[in-house]
Amino acid sequence: MPELEALLTDVQDPLTYEERLYRLSYQSWKIYELQGLMREIARLLAAIAPEGSSFSSAFQELLDACPGEVRFEATHNEAWTQHTRVFVEAFLHTKFFLEMAVTYSRRLAAPPTEGLPFGRAALLCLYGLR
């Protein structure tokens, strides 16, 4: 849990989250730095997966669409979103699941008595448990 919380703090820092996504609009090579962060989040999410479970096929498809570490090249500016969309989308999804993992590990020591919160349900879906 401390590792998840520390990573979430880093991800939510405006110099990480806001600044990096600003770089998408500005067409800056710094957006490519999201790839490493996305992979680190995915690694931690995999590490906390319940025994015998793996990522849902939809989430795994997002991760698999990222073709290794893509390096910026000047020619990418000609088709900017084609080169950046895949890892930005994967980053936003991994960030969401990191937030939900931290939020619901803090809030739910026992199953909810009324309805299942959407974030908790999303985590169950992430691991193919719902």
C-alpha cells in the first residue's frame, strides 16, 4: 500500500499529471515520458492482483497496444495523435485504476452493505472478478 500511495502522490502532482497532459496539446516530446509512468502503474496493479486473476482483456488490450518505449522523432509532429494517443489513453486508464486501488483499499475493510461503489466495481472488472 505505501508504494501505491507514493506513486499516486507522484502521478497526481501537477508537475506530472497536468504538465504532462499539457504537453499533448502543446505537441511536446515530454508527453512521451508518460510511457514509463504508465508501465510502472501497470506493474504495481499487476503485483496487487488477487491470486489467480489477471487483467481484463479490455485493459490488457490497452497495454498491449503500446509498442514498447516509443521515442519522439520530429516526423511524429506530422501525425501527432497517431503517435501519442495509444500511450496517453493507457496512462489515463492506469491512473484511474491506481486511484481506485488506493481509494477503495482505504475505504473498504469489509464489503459495502449498500450497493457497490463504481470505483470498487471497476477494480473487480480490472481483475476479471466481475
